[in-house]
Amino acid sequence: MASDPGLPFEELFIGRLKLEPWMAIAIGSIIAGSYIMINQIIAPWIERKVMARMQGRRGPVHVGKWGFLQIPADLLKMIGKEDTRPEGADKFGFSLAIFLTGTTAILSFAPLPWGSKGLIPGNFSIGILYVFAVFSIFPPAMLVGGWASNSKYSLIGGFRSAGQLIAYEIPMFVSILGVIAVVGSFSLVEITNYQMNNGWFIGKYYGAGLIAGLIFFISGVAETERVPFDIPEAEAELVMGPRTEFSGWRYALLMMTEYLHLFINSLLFLYLFVGGYDIWPVRVNNSPSFINDFRMNPFVQFLAITLKVYVLVFVAAWMRSALARLRIDQLLSLGWKYMLPVSILTLVVFLGSKDVFGFLIFW
């Protein structure tokens, strides 16, 4: 099957619907924003239902059908609460932390493709580098939020969050270098198209693809500070790390950002290792045209990647229910002492597998 460079949003709206550029951007932004907000309701609801089922509870059941409106009700409750700020807190830094975390989470969606036909917000040639560059803003944002709160608990939590993010960002990035080297591109669209033509990376390169994918996914869970990596927040205790002093709409925005971050990391895992919006894990030689047409159908691709994302949301909820919280020394040791060396080893296998003879000489 030939590689398809993809059709961006603006070509679809401008070229086919004959709209002005500003109208195309506005329509695309509304559609993307609506999809994101809907998932901000669905993902937490699924997580609470899954956790309740695993823990022998019922979960939300009273507000709306099956308790589906419980999440919007919680958001409205938090938004309606008084917006407090500790006396002596730095006003500018207190607000800057919210702005940085919220803005960077939204900007991360720009290069993420949802299909090959008109479902690509921005086909960046450096898409994966762009996302990681945006992610690099989170550690200083957490530090700013903890420092500006004028609270020792928030400050300690800010340092813990920053340390954790750095400890897992490095193995996370190293784990994808093999994929980038094999494809020869940083574009998420080209990486996805390569897998459509050659098979998903998670099942290739003598298990290195699977191990690299696991490292990436675990690092993504750790970056979002979810159980078992939530020691900076310690949500079962009396503090919430750098978020301790935030209340009302600020706290609601931080919680929404956490789910956005999880959603983005899950999407990146799919694009890099599980074929993105592709529906078939292996290469199909000389397949009938109707099968290729089905695989390239925009609706099928969009539905495929959405279902894949919610499988990962289910796994994240499962981990939260089943695993105990790590100590801070265990958390950092896992990232630096184990995941980083193993990610480097997977990179060696990726590079060596392109030339078996050269790989043997290297070893």
C-alpha cells in the first residue's frame, strides 16, 4: 500500500468546502476543542467506573444516566467555589503556573493526526520534537506553582514533581529514538504511514519494539503523576504536591490538564508503536482494493484511534486500582537505574536490526 502524506485540515475546508482560511481555522478549532472537551468528561467517568468495579463499589450512579453527568457536576462545583490564594503568595507566579500547564497541554494537540484524510491539524515535519519541546515546560511550571504558593508543602511537592518529570522524560525520549531512526522522520504522520506499510513497531525488532513501547507508556503514566507514581501529590494524604494551595477553577483546570496529559501520552504511544490510526498490525501484501479503501477511510481511522486510546485509559485505571504507590527513592531509581539503560539497549537493537552483520560486528 502506498504511503499517503496526509491531508491537513485547511486543505479539506479550503479546497473542498471553498471556505476562507480564517473560517477553516475556526471550524477546525471548534471541532477539535469539542472533541477534547467531550473526552475530558468520558475519560474520568470511565476511570471512576472501572475503579469502582475493581474495588467492589458502584461508582457514580445518581447524577445522570449511569452517573455520566457526575464529572460535569464536579467541574461546576469546583468552578463555583471561592478562588483563594495564600497570604504572601506571589500573584504573578501563582497565575503563571496555571497558564503554563493549561496552554502547553492544549498546544500539544497541534501535530497529532486523527486520520490521513482531512484529519491532520498540522502535519509538522518535526511533530514529535514539537510535542517534547512543549512537554519540557511542565517541570518549571510545577516548580513555579510550588514556589509561588508560599507553602513548604507545595514547594517540596514542586521539586518532587520536577525531579520525577525529568527522571522519566529522558528514558521516554530515548525509547523512541529507534523508531525515529528507522523511519527517518520526526513526523507523526510519516511514522504512522511507515507502520501501515511495514507493520506496527510494537511487534518488531526481536522484542525491542515491545520493550520500548512499555518504557514509553510507563514513563507517560509517571509523567502524569498517576498511581503508582503519584508520590509528589500523595492524593490519599492531606496535600496535593505543588497543587496544594490551588482551589476552585484553578484546581479544576489542573485536574483537566492531568487528563489531557494522559490523553496526549496515550496518543503518542499509539502513533509511535501501535500504528496510530491503522487498524491492522501487520503488512498485507497484494490485498484487495476494498481492504485498502477500508483502512484508509477517515471515519474508520478516527474510530480506530479513539478506541485504542480508551483501551489505554482502561489500563491506566486498572493500574491505579491494582498497584500501590512507590516511595520517592524507588520512583527515581526505576527511572534512572533501570528504564534509562534498558531504553538505550532497545535503541541499539533497533539500529542493529537494520543491518544484522553490522550489529554482530558492533557487539
